[in-house]
Amino acid sequence: MRSSALRRAACSGLACATLAPAAWAQAPGEPSVPRESIAPRVAVAREGSRHRVSGARTTATLDEADLGLDVVAGGTRWSFPGATTPDLLVKSQGQEVALRLADAGRKVVGPCRTGFRTGVKVDLSEWRRPGATRTEPPLDLTLHLTLGLESHEEELVFDVVAEEKGTQVRQLDWPPALDASAVDYTVLPAVRGQLLPRDWPQDFDPIRPPRAEGAPPDTSEVQSHVIESWSMSFWGFKKGASAMMVLVETPDDAAYRFRHPAGGPTVIGPRWRASLGRLGYPRTARMCFFDEGDYVTLAKRYRRHAMETGLFVSLREKIARTPLVRSLVGTPLTRLSILRNLKEDSQRYDRKDPSKNYSLTTFDERAGELRALKARGIGKLHVCLTGWPFLGYDRQHPDELPPAEAAGGAPGMKRLADACRELSFLLTLHDQYRDYYVDAPSYDPQLAIHEEDEVQPPQAFPGTRFGTFKKGRIPFMTHWDGGTQTFLSPRYMLGHLRQNYEWLLAHGIRPDGAYLDVFGYVPPDEDWNEEHPATRSDNLRERAACYTWVRERLGLVGTEAACDWTIPYAHISSPLRPGRAVPVPLFNLVYHDAILTPYNPTDLHGFLNGGLPQVSLADLEGNLDRIRQLAALHERVALLEMTSHAFLDPRFRKERTTFADGTTVTVDWDADTVTVTP
């Protein structure tokens, strides 16, 4: 999705000019004085196996022997040692082979100039299988790696391009990971943002929380577009006064090698994953260096990237396109359940007390509750309705209709929708089109995503977290209420969504929007089915098409766990818990004025982040003062950039955010207080 546009902009290693520009014939009347380049002056020099790229303030030195990298930017040194273990995984003659990039039998290194970027290009080829005989030919693969300084900020840009013939790249780790033994902390966009001090005493993983005893092993991969690990495609480091970041410009098939043992240090570096079995297209990462900076500096650099690439779409722009979005501002959100009806083969099914597996509140009962709230002075409310489908919450997706008969069916749901409109309450429907339940009437295994083969362990998230199994090439899991499920191929998601909502509209049920579950939370799937293949980028495009349809036909677009690829489409996100290291509002520093995020009003993070109040119906009146305070703050700052965040004490117990109009919010966690100024 993002990568398609970026591919065109990326500097392909094959396209780099390695020689000085040719002398062209001068046309009559043209000036004879050569034009001076406007590009920054960058020199490239070689000293033995080391290739130095020098700008005015940044010098990057690549060691041809091990492909390690040393960067001095503004007087601060950042070292990226060459790999000592395999950093390249390829597939040749049906077998996967682990290699080191630096073990290539042939290396050609030379200057690389594009006119706006100057550096070096490394051509690597002629790897041999471990234990190969002298007569066995080398692997049929060539890699082109480029690195160069770009712009007056002298950012260091890396490209990876593969010529894949008989051998395909399955995974590639380059550029190398930073030696973080001397950094103060690592900046991670895990959850909504965390700082991980170098000597953090616990073993830390950004997406694998501590597991209960007896739980299945979590084999989830730290990759782009998993909200718990990467809400944005960058990470960074603070060392003394300086800071640096790695910004991944082609994230759709990106992952991250990560390790933080108890006591540190943190190891993190880019990992390029195959797209349907091959590298396939150029991959790009960018390093940005700051003489003085911290996590706020890095977030603001990423905000600039988001704006320049179209990822950032402000709430003001969204309101201009869909005026109904303005009514979300300052409006408390509540989720109302109609039917929960767990299947017996669900991991969540309560066998000790089966009565807990079924609950029902009719549409008319919910309408009555909302009328009572209005009578008691609740003027504004956004209702997200869950469990409205035929068999209830998380059952038989994508075949959700007609609405739950036991709750009143389509006539009852229409009465509830009409009541919301009469009360001036917003109504959106909780819904989703990725989980594919085997008891759905339209279920056909041919329409499920297929993995590459029957042999490898299942790859589809979140089965990799909760337990998973395969039947042939199809991955399955049983964690959610509906029991056994697989995952719908992305090419069929929009068709089901369109059919369901056109049916609702035809029956007079007119919600104000839809909250599309899991889309922002889970990474994009690959589908290897020969009849409907889909790359991860294809998957994101299909999800975006669903968001767009909802916006154009209904109005409000909600997403579970917004991450940056969802920002152009979604208006409101689900809340997220804070991280397990030191939480910082990285996501809000980038996207606060582009997406609405709700919080429980008892959570001071809601005030700190200028968030929207979300409470259950039962807690609505009990927390009315806090709800009104948070709603008033949201009215004030929702459309404003969060310009800064700072800790006010060394224990991270007092912190302050600042918004573009000068509003500051100060939180004291020990005193459980919040102060809004002015």
C-alpha cells in the first residue's frame, strides 16, 4: 500500500550512477560555464576495505569486509557492527539456507550518485551453500545495497534491491543493528510509545507480554502494522544530548529483529520480509541524526514524514469531507452489548459456569436505557453497538444477518437506531470482516487465506499468540467467542461488508457509521491461494476500501487500535493500555490532531493525551464529573497538535503535555491529580 508509491521514489541500487556525469554537447547559445550542483557537497573515499561518505556534519564509513557501519554525526558516534550470525535467509532448490551477507563470494563497491543522494553501492553475489563442494555452482542471486547522504540534514538513506533468479530472498537484515551499549534509552512506538532504558532490569518484548503458566508459546513476529508492537514505522535512541532514529519507508513487508535481556542492552534493527516468497521490490530505510534531541524530536520528524507521504490527514480535513465527524468531538463513547453467545469450542467458553456464556439485552431494552439517560441530562452520547448480528458478538462472521432474532430482529434494531436519532445520540455498529468462522453459512475453505505450504507452522496472527493449527495450507484458531475460525481472503472482505450494510439500509436501519474490528490491530495477511493471491500491500488496500465504503455510505469510521496506515481513513480508534516500560505519548505527538482516541475518564492518560471519554453504561453516571472534565478538555484540544511532552521528575511520576494553543495538562500519578492550564 504505502510501499507501492515509495517503490517509485526509492533509489534502486541498479539505477545509481557510479561514474561522473557524461559531458554533453553544448547547444548554440547555451552558457559555457558549468552549473554548480545544488545538492549538498558529499565526498566518497576509499581506505582499504573501508568506504567513507563525508558531508559537512555527518560521516558514514562502511567496512566492506563485514558490512559494518560507523557514523559520526555532529560529533556523536553511532556504531552498527557487522553481523557475526546469519543475516540473510534464502530459498534455493526448495530449501531454505541461512547465510551472512558479508560471506558473498563477489563484492563490488563503488560510488553511487543520484543527483540528490551521494554514497556507495555494494553489489553482492556468489554465495555458496554451507558445506558446498567446489564444483557446485554459487547461488543464483545478486543483491544491490546502497547507502548515501541526502538533503541538507544529511540523513543516511539505505536501499536494498535483489535480482532473484533461481534463488529467492526470504528474509534480510540490513542495515545492521546499532550497538546500543552506550545509549541512555531506546524509543519504541510499541503500544502508543515507550522509552526502554538501556539497563531496564526485566526481559522485555514489545508484543509478547508475560505468559500464564501452561499458555501456548507466543510465536508472533515483531512486524510493521501490529499496533502492540509498531503503531508507527520508526524507532530511535537517545545518547547524551544527541538522538537518532531509523525510519522505515517501505513498511508493508517490514519486521524488526528485537532483543532486550534483563539488564539490557537493547538490540533492534530492520528486517525485510519476503512478499509471497521473494524480496520483489526495493526496500528503504532512513537514519536521521540530531545534535540535540529526544523522543519528542523523533516524533516530530516522523510527523513530518507522515505529512510528506500522505499518511497524515488532519481531523479538520476529515470534518471538511464528512461534517458528521465534528459531532464526535467531546462526545462520550459507550459500548452497548446485545447478545453474547459463546460456542462450546471457544477457548473462552466457561465450562465451570455455562450460564456465563450467554447474555441478552433486547434492542428495545437498550432504547429504553438511552431514553432514561437523556431524561437524566446526558445531552451527548456515541453508542457503539456490539453483539447485534444473528448469533451475537464474534459469531459467524461475515454472515451477520438478519440481526439477532432473540433481541427483536430487524424491526427491533430499527427502533433502536430511530431512538438514537430522536435522542441526537450517535450510533455506530461494531463489525469486522477478517475472522472467517467455519459455521458461517457462506463458509468455503477455498475463500480462506492459504499459507505457502502445509509443512511450516501457521503464520497468521493472533493465532500465533493464542494457539493455532493448520488443515492443509489453511491456518485456524479457536480463541474468540465463535470458536473455530480461519481468516477471510482480503479480496472478499468489501463484498461482504457492502452486502450486509445495503441490507440494513434497505430495512430502514441507518447507523451513523461502523467500527471495523481487528483491521488496525492485526498485521496484513498474505494469501498464497493461486486463485486469489494477495500480498500484504494488497491486504491493506482491501482494508482501506472497507473503511472508505463506510465513510462514503454511512459517515463515521472507527477502527480497532489505529496505527499509522489507518490514519487517512479512520476517524476514531479504540483505546489502548499503556506500555510496560516507560510510557510516552509518541503516537499523540504525531497524530493527536488526526485521530480521536477514547480513554476511561478515571485514567489520567486520557487527560494527559487530550482524549475522549469512554465508559460503560453502568459507570456513566458514577463518573459524570470526570467525564464532563475530560469532554471539555477534548472540545478544547481535539483538533490541535500536541506539541510537546516532558517528565517533571526523575521517577516519571509527574508529566506534562502541551498543545498548539498553549494549553498544558500536568498529571501527578502519586497524587492522582490533573491540572489544565490556563
